[in-house]
Amino acid sequence: MKPSPSLVWLPADHRLLGDHGFAMPYLLLGDKYARAVKVGAQAQPIMFPLADASQLPELLGMVDGVMLTGSPSNVHPSHFDEPVADPSLPLDPERDSLTLALVRACVEQGIPLLGICRGFQEINVAMGGSLYQAVHHVPGKMDHREPDGVPPDQQYAPQHEVRFVPGCAFEQWASAPTAMVNSLHGQGINRLAPGLRALAHAPDGMVEAFEVTGASGFAYAVQWHPEWRCWDNAFYSAIFRAFGDAVRLRQTARMRDDRSYAAEPDRP
């Protein structure tokens, strides 16, 4: 009998789509994120449409890991006590209301957690950090946004170097003290949250990767996009392989607990 796949929860984006002046709400997940989980982590991506924070106890008991994806939308700055600097930029308060609580629950329960781009920023905000709303307007910082008007292969091409903290997991996954990564973000970390340890920096000092130091399981996040054709990049593949290994360990423990619970005699 084929074993059950490990399940990784990817929260949805909330977006209005439509033509002719009529917009309808959609729940969206980028193919590249789901495919990276399926191929890179060798796990089954799943969604819980319309899930809210009140359902976290039961929903997290059904999964083996969580991956917080990137998105065109930004984390609402009210979550780090700032007004909206640019109202023209997209926001997703429905996603915020779920993912910020989801981060804290994953850390508390030791559920494997991987954050990418917006997900990286969500973890920082959920843990008490803040963001630059426009990194390119901060003196001394690079413009980390993707080039306009070029195909995806060029948008996701390597843009700058990141340097790793010696001996950290990312240095091991890259098999080198530095790596070239893509760069497609306007926001970025301003104040790193308590309990997070920066593991990689861009040439301008921006935090590009961190770990959750108090987590009992896999809990890492990156500002770049390792999901993009991860199978063609040894470093990106190693990140997803490590995430997949952590997810399978969680699945083994979860299935053992489920069997133990099912074997208990009925109590009066």
C-alpha cells in the first residue's frame, strides 16, 4: 500500500478579478509555489479556502507543514503601527488575519514553517518586527524590485549576492559562504523581530534570510524566491529538500499520535 503523502498548507491570496467593470472575489495560489512543494519538497500542497484563525487548532492537526508564499499584495502596515504609505499598492487584510496567527501557531506547535517573500515578511511582523514599506526609498538601500517589461525568466534571474552567517543552514544548503539570488520585492525588513536570527544579508545590509530561534522544528524564511524552477538550482533544491524532510518527520509523528489515540479504549 502506497504511503499517504505529507501535506503542506499554502494559504490563499484574496483578489478581485473580472472584466467589463465587474470584479468577483477569487482565492488564488501561484502554480510555482504548489509545484515547488510537490517537486522540490516531495509533498502534497493543499489549501483550506476561507479558513480563518479560529480554525487553526483543528486545521493544523491535519497537516505536516506550512509554506507562506509570496504575493503581489503587501502586509498591511497597521500590523506594525504605521499608516499606509502608498494607497495604490495592493493589500490583503483577509490573508493577514489568517497568516499572522498561523505563524505564531506553527512556532508554538513545532510545525515545519517555510516563508517566502511576503511569507518572510509575515513571519517578521507576526513575531513583532516591522517592515520598510518601500525599500528603494530608504537611503543607502538598493532597489530590490524586479525589472519591468521583461519575461519571467529574466525577472527571476539572479540579481544580487547574499552572504550567509558562517555555519548556518543556508551556508550548508548552498555549499558556499555566499550565493546569487533573485530579487522581486518592494517591502523588506526594517526591525527584525525578537526571536528571529538573521542568517543572510544583501550587499546593502538588508536581511535576506532568518531562522526562528525558539522553534522546536524547521522554521526558516527567505526574502528571495527559491520556488522558481527550484529543480534547476542546487541551492534552491536543497532548501526544499530540507523542508520536505522536516515535513515527513512531522507526518510520522502525527500518524503515530493518531494511531495511539485511535487505539485508546473508550472512556466512560
